[in-house]
Amino acid sequence: MSNFSQVYFNKHLDDVDIDDIQSLIEEKVKEGTTIDYKMEKASYSIIAKVISSFLNTKGGLLVYGVKEKDEIPIEITGCNKTVIQLQRSIYDRVTPWHDNIKFRKIENSDEPVKNIILIEVPKSQNPPHMTDNRYYYRNYEESTPMTHYQIKSIFNETYLMKDKLIEEIHIPLSTVLDKQIKALEKYDCPSSQDIDAILSKTYYRRLMTWETYENLDYYNNQIKDLHKLEYFALKELRVIINTILVKLLEIKPITVPIDELNFHIKAIYNNSGFDLYPNLLFERLLTEKKIKDFLIKEYYQHVFTKILIEFSNKNNYIDIDDFEKNIWEKCIKESLENQTIIQMKEKAKEIKDLAWDLLDEITSY
């Protein structure tokens, strides 16, 4: 759990207001394992101690600018510091710092001198964190120094769990993301099930940071959206190919659904042929590449001279260079002007950038 504003206010941190802070006082929400109150006069070392103890235990919410008595909040006293001032003052006091600690200043319109700063602290996935050369954990309402054996246990568990997380989650994810990036570069929509399968390892998934999990979930949902765009883009590609072939080969108009590819296309060498399957044709169109270049690269041992276009039990042969110029270039041009295809390609590029960001995040762990 890292969203403690949801726990105490049933709101996102950005939506908490001064009335929510007042409700803590009215309801006498006592300090505990995941909440603490501090007045502005509290030293930066004390603030850092509470934050590090939250990091080392379950995470928590520090309400800065509230007076308490016997661990119960009794008055909003406010604070004059800015978020930047507070962050800078405690940054070097928590080692290592945790980038996902969130600060939020809450304005008090009735009494501007009684503004509040909320500090939302996640449970760390890489404990322990130190303050003033000591390690602390949250013991009910207190930040208590750890014993030697507690520290040793946390270090051992952290390294063991980190190894397991890398082995069970990060390595498989990096492999999948690398493959998906290559597919997206060709505008081939990858399967969202590959990442779902890895994240189904619930025990190890819980070791991930909440932010990484959210980023992966968002990325996977974007892939699912891309699948819908891809479906309509591929229909458009079929229509483009069908229409151009019908016109240039002067074939009788097609009566079967035009959004199905109605031609069987082969590249011919000697007396043999290589099938140019629809997925290959679509990939070459989307990446604006020639068929001939693909054949030369992949089947350099053969010299392809013609393209065979089969339709309704009739064979139409065309010189491969004429095919590229009179048919394929026109297909590419029309696909570049088709808004449905343009939208799908832009979405694929956007998701590819997300995949690169995720790969950097996962491999840098």
C-alpha cells in the first residue's frame, strides 16, 4: 500500500483539502503504524526519522503542521515552509532517498498561516533506509531504532527478494518487452497476454514498486487499444491492395467482400515461387519498404524476376520491377494517406516509446 490518502481520506492525495485534515482532529485519528503528526517546530532530523521508519515498515502519512497530545491530533498549527524547502532540508537526511515520497501543500483559505504539508511515504522495496546513522522502524506510534538482528534480517531479505524479483519478473519482462519493441517497429501489434502471464506470478509481483506495476498495467492497456486500431487498419490495407490490383490488371470487379485480400501473390524464380503472405505484404506496406529488397535480403541465393498474382483460377504474371513501380509504390502512397492507418501507426510509435521507458526502468533495477 502506498496511497495512504485513500486510506485516511478516501481521496487521491491531490484532492485532499483542509476540511479533510480537520476531520482527523474531529474523529480523533490517533497516531499509529501508518500515520504521524508533527508541528512545524519539529526538527528536520525528527521528520526524516519518521519518514525512514515508514519506508522501513509499511509506509505511512506524515501530517506536518498539526499539534498532537497523547498521540491524538488536537489543533491545526500550520507551517510556513514550502514543499521545496522541506524536501531539500530532509533529502540528505534519509539514506538512500526514495523518489516516490510525495509532498503536497494544502492551503488554508481561512487562515493562510495554518497551511499544511502532507507527506505520503510508500513502503520501500529496497530497505533499510537510514537517518542520522541509525535505522528506524515504525512501532505503533513511535519510530524506534532497529536492533542489529532486525537490520541484518532486512538486508538479507531485501537481497534475496531482489534476486527473486529479477529472476521471476524483471528478466522475463525485459525479454518480452525487447520482442515487443521489435514488433512495434514493424507496426505489428504484440500480445498483451505475454505480460499478463508474467504478472500472474502474484507473490513476486508484489515485490515490484507500485509505480512500476501501474506503468506496466497502463502499457498493457495501450496494447489492447492498439489491437482495435490494427484490426481496422489491416482492413484498409486489404481494400487498398484489392482496389489497385483490380484497376491495374483490368480484372472484373470483385463481388466478394473487398475487405478480404482476394489475391494470392507469389514471387517467382526459375520455375518455383515464394508465397508473399498477407502479413508480409502488410508489414512491407506499413514500413514503406519494397518487396524486392526483402527477397534480395532473405533469399539472396535466388534471382526473382516476376510476380505471380492469382485470382479466380487465373494467373497474371508481371515483371518484378514493374510490380514495384506500378502497383507497390501506389499501395504505399495510398496507405500513407489513409487516416485509419496513420492513426494506428502513430499509436504504435507511442507504445514503442512506452516500452523503451519500461525496459530502461526494469533493467536499471
